[in-house]
Amino acid sequence: MRLSTKIPLIIIPLIAGPMLLLGLLAYVQLKDSAETRGVQAISSLLTRLDTQLQQIVSTASANISLFGDDPQLANYLLTDDLEAREALMQRPLQQKFSSIQRAYPEYYEIRILQPDGVEGLRLSTRNEPDLQEDESTSQDFHAMQHSGNDTLARVALNPDNQHLALFVFRRLRLINPALDSFRSEATVQGYLGLTVDLNPLLDLLQASPWPSARLLLSTPQGEILASTEGQPLQQWLRDYDLGNIIVSQTPVQHPEFEGQPYYHHARQLYPDLWAHLLLPESELLQESRHVGLLVLVVCLGSIILSIPLVLLLVRKQMLAPIQRLNLALSRLAQKQQLIQVPIQSEDEIGELGRSFNGMSRALQESSERIRALAFRDSLTGLPNRLMFNRTLRREIDAARQHGHRIAVLFLDLDNFKNINDTLGHPAGDQLLVKVSEIIQANLRGYDSLGRPTDVDPTHEMARFGGDEFTLLLRYLSSAEGVVPVAERIIDALSQPIELNGTPCYAGCSIGIAVYPEDGNTGDDLIKHADLAMYQAKASRRSGYRFFSSTTAEHARQRACLIQKLHQAVEQRKFELYYQPVIDSRSRRLSSVEALIRWSDSELGTIPPASFIPLAEENGLILPIGAWVMEQAARQARSWRDAGLCAPAIAINISSVQLQQKDFAQQLTQLLSQYDLDSSDLYIELTETALIQAQEQVLENLYALNKQGIKIALDDFGTGYSSLSYLQNLPIDILKIDRSFIINLQEKNNGLILSAIITMAHSLDMKVVAEGVEDQDHLAFLSTEGCDLMQGYLFGRPCPPADISHMLKQQELVDSRAG
Ligand code: C2E
Ligand code: CA
Ligand code: CA
């Protein structure tokens, strides 16, 4: 599950849950307090009712004692003459009462009762009949008569109108000055009564917040004296039994009226008066319901507001940076380039971003290091082939744009292999480093030098070896501009370089290709410079050569020849010819030299001098040489089998063959395979093969010598070997090069020849002269004591059948002579 799904799933309940719980708690708390407030309001309403009633009572009590002291009232009561009372006193008294009623409208009835309880005077503001004119039998009057106090206040239903009223009576004691002495006790002359309307008490409820609340006043027995409601409630209350509740002091919990539960609060206001407040539960709880709704709205509102806000925050602060990092990581994986993410916070995510940026930078640096390794030759620190090619490509583009020339020089050291072989690889490496320094010292700042080593991408190490350097010369105005540079380098490298105390001559050959004349691409330029270098090397050492179309043609032919040679080797398309070698004294066939012949259907006959060096270069000489040896051995066998007096066969062996470890073994194996003697075959090798004489070559030579196989030194006189050098080598025959014989007329050649022959004899070597073409040659060589002769005078290289024929002829001559 993705974080963008997971986080809302976690956050929404985390926010909504506690908020709803908090809301619930707040609701419960607020509801409780709303209820408490409701109950308090009820209680304070009842308290107000109580206070008001007490106030009415106390005011009425105070007023009645005040009114009772009125002298007019005393006069009225003390006047026995009833007529006089009514005619004189009643009217002013009524006026007084009426003014009292104006001041206190609730005193709707003021009465004067005679001591026997009969009403003497009554003033009522209401137009109601006076149903009870005689109070003598009434409970109130009776209580008044026996009360210790002069004032009595009672709450009761007014029998005249069945309304709740406060009855206040004042006992009026007076001394009758006409009858009594001043010292005699005051006697009860009558009573003053006030009837106060208590119904306004119920109006208190109007100020309450509960429109359906009911206030009622009852006797302790539950008889309802006044109420804010009419008949239906009365009936219900009868069933509810208020009296019982007052007595037991336990109101029924939430009595139901008209299907609604009610709260019932009762309070005793006066000894005979109870107040009841009946309040529908719905109204009491209305506030808490409002509060609940408010809490719900607030909760939902904050949930609705906070969840998107939190999610937005999480997205901005966490998800978005993580996504950015993710994206940057995949881009880093794809492109491997420097990628940086913006750091927007100082928290862990910011740290993560910073670590990522650090990692990306480190990756970038290490990939740059790797690239540097991949583009440099580790030995000399020079650009390798890859980098040189890039530079060359770039320079070709620039040269094309600006119309100037560039030249590619291909340098190859002449004696690197020798030095490497004789002084060892560390010295060879040292030489390469020094050479690179020497070349660089002879360059201008904007020329660039490279060592075309290859980098194997699967290994970190560059491939060593190779004594080649490539050089790029820029801003040339003409091709000739290269000449001084090439000459300077050749000259510098022809000086001895000291390696471990030994002065060494590296020497170098340079091939030059110029853009645009010699090629438009880097590959072409390098290839052509390489070809020109080969030509320089072939013509003379330590020289330079410009690329030319003939060079290219040569190269093309060479490539074609190599390809054909491969085919020829595979298909064994060779023949072996044999050239007679004649004994100077007996003039008989002494031996034959096996010479290879190759004719191609397209190219015609190809001379061995053209393809043998090629085969030596690419290693094809090994299968070719093996074929020649086998073919020669087979021929020797067949001549013997034919019963002919077979001559020894000389086989030309390349130095490459002699470097094989098991070469001597191969040859002896052949001898035994074809049941031949060691004298039946012998080998010829050239001077150069001997000069390069490596351990392996010498080992092979000694092994052959040990086996009794003779060794001839071919083309003697073309190389640099001296006879004294040869005396330590197992050489049996010296073959003097053809050039000496052909130029026999040249001044010293005759002398040199006789000297060579004499010295060879002194070293116990036989001497063969090659290229004997005429009788003069023959005569000279015979006189000088040359042992053997080979040349067109005696016979050209020919197929084996011709030799067979020659052998048979010779045997015929012999038998005739015999
Ligand atoms: P080489 O070993 O010096 O062979 C003698 C060359 O001189 C032969 O040339 C031969 O035809 C030529 N020759 C002989 N007598 C005369 C003469 O009187 N006048 C002139 N002008 N030339 C004469 P070829 O057969 O063309 O061979 C050339 C070279 O090729 C050989 O020189 C030898 O170095 C090499 N070669 C030939 N066959 C083989 C082979 O089987 N193996 C190896 N490794 N090299 C071979
Ligand atoms: Ca030869
Ligand atoms: Ca030769």
C-alpha cells in the first residue's frame, strides 16, 4: 500500500477519534452544567416566589397595624350610635380605605369586623358578591380571636371568588373614653381585615425561559389553590397526588403529562402553602440539546478542517520530498550524472536530501575518476586510444570548420622488443615513460600525444605493451610543417637513453597522415599513418614516411594476400620444389634444398619472398613450416623406397618455428615416423634468426645438434654476424649469400669470399655458395675450395619427379662408369 493511501488511513481516525471523544466529553459536561443551571433557575424562581410572598405578608402586616392605629377608625368603632356612625363616620372612612386601595391595588378588600365577627364595613375594588358577611363561624376569625398576636395572616381561598388570597386581620383594642376610665384596659372594639390578591404571584413564571412550565400553589394536603393552567392539569394532578408527594417528600421522577416527561420541584412557601413547578424535560434539556448540537458542529467542523490541513502538511513536508528523492534516485540510476535535490527543511527529510546530494556528488566524482582511468594509459599517463580518437574527431571537426590542416603521426619504436627482451619488462616500461617524456619535450603546447593502449572494459587495468605512440599536430598551414617535428623526434630518440645504467638506443619510425588529403575520419587517418609507419620501418629504420596512395595500395594487396594465404594454408595449396646442391669436387648431387611454391588461381605464382615474411608476422608460418617438414620427410622416404640413392634434404626454417619449445622434438619425431636417419634432413636458418638468438632458439639448435641433425646458416654475409660470433654455435654449414657470387666482379667480393671460405674451414664448417649461375662462378669457387655449390648452373628448383629423374641418370652414369 502506498504512503499516500496509508497515511490518510492512519491520520483520519487519529484525528477524528479523539476529537469526537473530546466532543462527547464536552457535551456531557456542558449538558450537566446546563441541567444544573436549569435546576438552579427553578430553585431561584421558587425562592423569588417565596420572597415575594413574604414581602407581601410583611408589608400587609405592617400596613394593617398602621391602618389600625387610625383615629378615624377608632372614632368609628367607639361610636355606639349606629345612625351617627353610618351618617357621619362611614363615608370619610370609606374614602380613606379607597385611597389605601389606590396605593395598594392588590388590597382588593378592606373590611371592619365587629367583635362578634359580623362585617361592619366592607370596601371591595371588585364587583363580586359578598357571599360571607358573617365571619363569626369562620376558621380564620376563630384563630384571630384566640391568637396571642394582634395581627394574623393566613393564606386561603377566598370563599367569595374562590381565588387565592392572603387574609390579614388586626385586632383593634381601644379605650372608650366615654365609658371607661383612662386607667382601665383597652377592650377589643373590632377587627380590621385586608384581603390581598395572591394570583399575581403566578405571573413570576412569565419571566422564566420555559413557556410550557406550570406553576401551582397548593395546600399541604395537595389541594390546588392556584395554578397557571386550567382544567386538564387539575385532573392530572389529582391522579398524580400532590398531597402524598408533599407528605413523603419524594416527587415522582419525571411524571408524564400529555405524553411528555416533567420535572417536579416543590417548596413550602407558608405553613399552609406549597409551590410546585412542573417543567417539561424537553424544555429543561433544550439548552443542553443546543449545546450538543453546537459541540457536534464544532467537532465536525474542526475534523473537516484539520484533516485536509494535516494531510496537506504531510504531503508537503513528507510525501513530496520523498517523491522528489525517489525521482532523483531513479534519474541518478539512469543517467549517472550529478543530480541535486533542493533542501527545504532542517528535519530528518532535509538530512536525507543532504545525504542524497552527498552521495550523488561522490558518485559523480568516482565516475569521473573511473572515466579518467578509462581514458588514460596507466603507465605513461598519456591519453589512450579512446581519448585520442575523441580528441582527433573533435579536431577534425574544428579543422573542417576553419579550413586548416591537422596531421596524425604514428610512432613505433625500432628496438623496443630487443630492449624488453634483454633488459626485462620493468626496463621496457621505464623506456616507454622516458620516450613519452622525450616526445613531449619536442612538441608545442597545442599538439597532443597519445599512447594507443586499449582499455578492456571488463577489467580496470589498461592493457600494457605496445611501443606505439600517436601524435596529433594542429594548425598546420601545409603538410611540410610536420617534417621538422618528425625529424626532431627521430633525432631525439636516436640519442641513447639510459636504463638502469645501460645506454639504450630506442630509435623510432614515424608514419604521417594529413587531414584532409589522407583521410576524412580519425580512423582513416590513424590507419593510414600506421601504414606509412610500416613502410618507413621497412625501408630504413629511424625514418619517417608520409602516407601515399601507393602505401594504401600496398596495404590493400597485403591484406588480400593475407586472406589468400589463410585459405591456402587451410586447403594445403602448396607444392614443394627441390633445388640441387652439387659437390664441387665430384660434381655429383650432394643434397637438395626444399623450396616452397604457391600458385593462386587469381594472383598466379607468388614467390616465397613475398609471403613467407607475411606468414612469419601472423604466425601462419607454423602450419606452413610443419607442412614443409612433413612433405620433405615423406619425399625422402619415397626416394628411398624407390631404391634411389636419395640426397639429404635441406629445409628452410623460420626463426618463429625455432622459438617453439618442442621444435627439435617435432623434427626427430618426423625422422622416426618416416624411418629416416638424422643425416637425411638438415635445416637452414637465416643469420637474423641467429642474431635475435633467444634462449629457446639456442636450446633447439643444441638439441638438434645432439641428435646429429646438421644446421646450415643461410644467406651468410647479409646480416651482421661475424664468424667469431658463430664459432660458439652448433653450425655445420655456411651458405654464402647469392649477392656475393653475382657481384663477384666487384673489387673486394672475391677477396671476402676466399676469406670467408678459409675461416669457415678453420671453424670446421662446410661452405655452400648460392646463386652459381655460370662457369666463371664455378671456376672461382672451385679454386677457392668452396665445398658445395647451388645455382641455376646446376639446376633450378624443380618438382620432385625431376630430381628422381636426375638421380636415376646419375645412377646410370655411375653403373656405366662402374
Ligand atoms: P633461400 O633460402 O636463399 O633460397 C634460395 C633462393 O635462391 C630460392 O629462391 C632460389 O630459387 C634462388 N636461387 C637459387 N639459385 C639461384 C641462382 O642461380 N640465381 C638466382 N637469381 N636465384 C637462385 P626462392 O625459391 O624464390 O626462395 C626465396 C626464399 O624464400 C628462400 O631463400 C627462403 O629464404 C625462402 N623460402 C623458400 N622456401 C621456404 C620454406 O619452405 N620455408 C622457409 N622458411 N623459407 C622458404
Ligand atoms: Ca635456403
Ligand atoms: Ca639463401
